[in-house]
Amino acid sequence: MIMGEIEEKIERNIQILIGEFKLFPEKFLTEEDVRSFLYYLLLKDFGDIRTCEDSTKSIPVHCEVRWYGNSGKLKYRSDIVIIDTSTLRTDYRSFTKYPSKGYGFNKPVAIIEIKLRRRIRESDKSFKTKIFSDRKKLNKIREEIGHEFSTYIIAFDKKRNLRLETNSTNDHKEYYIYPYENQGMMQNGQSSI
């Protein structure tokens, strides 16, 4: 599958998720609900069994993937990652140094970070900081890996429409979704990041 086709499939599934969130925001009580629904959607396009580098079998889409970085120490975790399974190793006998999580790969195809802010507790500043942190993390992963892949940040906000500006480029897309715009709910404050 070529990169353009992969990105189209990911974008299509993200748009389905966004549409569902706008229609039924209370369907998603937790960030894990959002992540699980997107994972379910992505399985339709990226759930086929493929052969890995070490001749084991797996699928391209995974959740809560840990990144080891150049230092080999556990540094980051991503919500959803689509990987090139031809670089995936899961057979511990094939590792010279066995990662603590039991797998290793060196070619992500796409990394997706998801944020959900509920109506209570989390401040505007804290929510923005989390988005900034994900941007920084994705940039650092991109620097360390050094090959082409797509990244996505999807921020769902139930508390207030911050009217956040997204920071999208050819290989990085951001979405900020406030679902109550057309439902007559009060909007407090405007800001940009």
C-alpha cells in the first residue's frame, strides 16, 4: 500500500470518528472510548494478518505503543500506531537485546495521538499543554526515527470551544473538535494555541 492510500484511509476513519463525536459526544465518556472507537474503525483497513521480520504474524494497527528511542530506554507512548509489519519483531529469540515490552520495529507508517477534555476539572491551560506536549513528542519521534511517516493529533473538547488553531502540514494533521457548536450550548471563551 502506498503512503497516499494509507493517509486517505486514516483520514476517512478520522472523519467518521469526528462525525460520531459531533452527533453523540456523550457516547465517549473517556479518552479510551475515543481511542477504542478509532481503533475499531482502523481495523477494517489495517487489520489484515501480515508476516513480520522474524516470520511471526501480526497486524499493522496497534494501541499504546511504546517508543524506545535511540537510547533504548522507554521514553514515549502513542495512542495508535500503524506500523510496517515487515520491520516488526515479536519473537524474543530473534532479538539481540529483548525490549521490555516484547516487540520492536523501526518503521511506523502513522502515529495518532488523541486527547479528550471532559466538561469538569481540566483547565484550558492544562488541555493546551497536553496538545503542545503531543506536538513535541511527535517531533522528537520524527527526529529520532528519520524516515517518512504521517502524524495526527485529534483533540476532542467537551468543556468549552477554545477555537484552537491547528498546526497541520503535509505529513502532520491536527483536528480540534468542539461538538456543541450547533446544539445551543453556551460557549465560554476563545483562544488560540
